Amino acid sequence: MKLGIVLRSMGPSSQPDVLMACARAADRSPLDELWVPDHIAIPPDDAEGSGGRYLDPLACLAVLAGATERIGLGTGVLILPYRPAIPTAKWLATIQELSGGRLRLGVGIGWMKPEFTVVGVDPRRRGEISDRTLDTLRRCFDAEDDVVRENGQPFYFRPRPPRPPIFVGGAPPHALERAARFGDGWMPMGGDPERLAPAVDRLRERFEAAGRPAPEVVVLGGIPLDDPQAGAAELRRFAEIGVTRFAAGSRYATADEFRRGLDALVAVRDALN
């Protein structure tokens, strides 16, 4: 299992000095990946913990690609209906190219109605828009050559680095179907392994029916960090049901707090191995 950590690209923790210190500490650690969330427009009555301050995840990862050397860089998750497909594909290709292939693309269809209002998108169409965007992304990255056609117009999709893995977030059954059509796996939010197990089984069945390789399962959640053995035991429970990556998230305000959590997560990793 690959083990990652969530970087708080929101609230006071997203100040440049804190963000950079945290990312560089993660890059020096043995962890595999760091992940950033996505919100565009937080309403005042739902801003606890962030104060409404969120960095754009793609801009954030582009900067962090230049500030780190080897750690994977992931979106957990990028809300597809908020963004036009072709400019998003260009962002992703640029980050993937400049980072040396370190991008991991978690995607979702969104849920916060005020954000849809702000960006002028009908939330009832979020699944349809997301599917269309995913289809465009796959055609851009997976084309036989660098010429892609969109809206009847051929164009060069350059740079065209290897496509980042796509992990579809959301709840069953729609997220599982979307993952089997467009993605390389599923990215659920936390939960008990026993509760997730039936959905993971259904995901495998959908991938097998589609003639796809076995899917990845990337869990965003929390584990005990004050007891390395207990944390490792929890990760083993996830691994037993087919989870292939785990992104651990916790609150912190300063780089020192982040480093303490990072050290605790590395201790869990060592106990796991």
C-alpha cells in the first residue's frame, strides 16, 4: 500500500511559508504522496476551519512541483464541473510534464450547492458535465498522436506526457460506474473497511466486466497516529479489502505541527512494514 498525507491548502495552514515547509518535509520523508483538496467559493456560513481561504489545487501543485523532487502530487479531489475541459487538460499536462510524471488525479462531481451557484453551473448536470470532461481528458492524453479533435476542430495537445492515473471520488453506485468507464480506480472518503468492502467488490466486478485491469482504491481518511501499532493495524484492515493507497489527513496550524503528524505517520508506516 502506498501511503500519503493531506496538505492543508486552506486556512492559515496555506500561507506560503507554512505550505512550502510542509511540502518539503513530506518530500524528505519516506511517504509516497501528498494530496490537496479543492473548493472554489466557500459561503460564509460554511467557512469554519478555513475562513473561506482555499488555494486553487492545480496552481498549488504546479508550485509544489518546483519545490519538491520526488513525492507524488495529488488532487483529492478536483471538482470537474467547475472547470472547462480543455484548459483543465492543459493544466494537468503542464503539471505532469514539469513534475516529471508525479501527478495523481483524484476527481469528483461536487456537492456544495453554493459553489455551483457561484460558478453558474446547474448542479443537476454535474454528472453529465464530469463525464464529458473525463472523456475529453482521456482523448487528449490517450490519443495515438498529438492531434486531438474537439468541437470538430483538430488541434495539437502538446505537451502530452503520460496520463496521470485517474481516481474517481464519490459514493456508489455512480462513482463506481464512472471509475470503470473513465478511471483507474475509486477514491472514497474514509469509512470503516467493512463498510467499504462490498463497494470495492462491486468495483472489481465492473472493471472485470469492462476488460480493465484490477482497479486501485485510494482512501482519504484518518487513522490512529498516537499508537503506531494501532495505526498499522487499521491500514492492514484497509489493505485486506483491496485498498492500494491511503491518504491520511489531520488538522494542523503550523509547519511544526505538520512535522509532528508526519513523523507519527512515518512511524505507522514503519510498523506496517
